[in-house]
Amino acid sequence: MSPRTSPRLVLVQGDITQQDVDAVVNAANSSLLGGGGVDGAIHRRGGPEILAACRALRASHYGKGLRTGQAVATTAGRLPARHVIHTVGPRWSATEDRSELLASCYRESLRIAAELGARTVAFPAISTGIYGWPLDDGARIAVETVRSTAAPGIEEVRFVVFDERAHEAFAGHLA
């Protein structure tokens, strides 16, 4: 038995829908039926197959939607990835510590990816967009959680961020 090795962490500034990886993580809303930001981009680029798979999930196990901090996989449709792992990040609150829910998004997504046999996974900066999570803290939680989570078989985790500000925040925690 070989010793556990951590995945290589890579930072990319670009479009998550163009990543050629085994699994792309979608910062989804609880409905699983598409939305804005990363969620909307993945649904648009991935095509109707992703929406159909999400509708099937809603019709079966997730009738009330996906809970915050949980993750579930579907086809990637027309994306270069093989799978989309949908996870619902928490909205940031100044009065309630929801950091464990954000960490759970990363842990649960890695667990699902490992179950799927994924070797490469691309993450967005979950909850740091319209959900209002402070970017530096979101980057810290993402990097610390991925580094501390056992993910058998996963060789590379990419943090794919949209702009220079997010790139700087993640780079500071990856150093």
C-alpha cells in the first residue's frame, strides 16, 4: 500500500467551463436548475443534458433541492469535463459563522469526485460571488480544506478563478 499523497494544487485564472478535467465543481443554488454566475455559465456551456440530469435528481432524491454544504454529480454535457459536481455554498453572514458549511462544500465535492474515480478536479471560488463571502476568507477556507481532505486517487485540484483579485487572494494562501 502506498502512502497517501496530497493532490497537486494549481491556480488558474480563466473560464471554469473550459477546463479539461474529470470533474468540474459547480457553485450551484439549491434548486439545481441553473442560475447566475458560475452556475449559469456551466448550464449554458454544458447544454440541456446538465439541466435534464438536474431535473431527474429533483424528481427523485432531491425533491426539495440540495442542502447547503452538500454535493451531487451529474453528466457534464458538452463541457470538456466528464462530470459536474454541484454543491450549494452558504451565503455569508456577519452575525453567524457559516465557515463549516463552506468547508463542507469542498470536502463533499472531493468525496464525490473520488467516488467517481476522478483524478483531476476544478473548483470555482464557492460563495465568493453573489453569496457575498469575503474573497480572502473564502480562498483560505478553500485551500485549507482541500489540503486537509483525504481524496483517494485525485492527483490535481485546480482553483479556477475569474479575475486578478481572486487570483491574488488564492495565490496568497497557496504560497
